[in-house]
Amino acid sequence: MTETIHIEGLQTRVEEALNSIRPYLQTDGGDIKIVSLSKDQVLTLEFVGNCSSCPMSAMTFKAGVEDAIKRSVPEIKTIEVVNVAPL
């Protein structure tokens, strides 16, 4: 039970971090969503809308998304994006 509460708290903080950058993604017709957050603090995300096919998605992830999450939720060990274009 305690672990579930911990994961839910982390997920809430990740959503808050994503909300800080969502307006920039939404301006270009895209967004990002949480696919999963494991008990080992591995976060899996997915770009949606225009972001899912954008050739700049890797840069957006590194310079915006990853940075925002790591600043707000340093407990997250790994961040993966299921559909990011390679750098």
C-alpha cells in the first residue's frame, strides 16, 4: 500500500512537471502523456499529436521534457519515450 501511494505521489509530480511544458508542445499541436511509472522509478512517456511524428522530438525531449522532470522529480531514475525520433 505504501509503495502505491509513493508511486502515485511521484506520478502527480511528473504530471505537474509536464504541465509546465505542455503549453509549448500544444502550441505546435502536440502533447505528451505518461504511459507508465514503475516501482523502480522508470518513467515511460509517449509523444502525441504532432509531437509523435516531429523530427525535433528528441531535442524537445532532452532540452525540455527530461530537464523539467529531472528538476521536479529527481527520484525518477530513467525516462524513456516510446516514440521519440533518434538524434
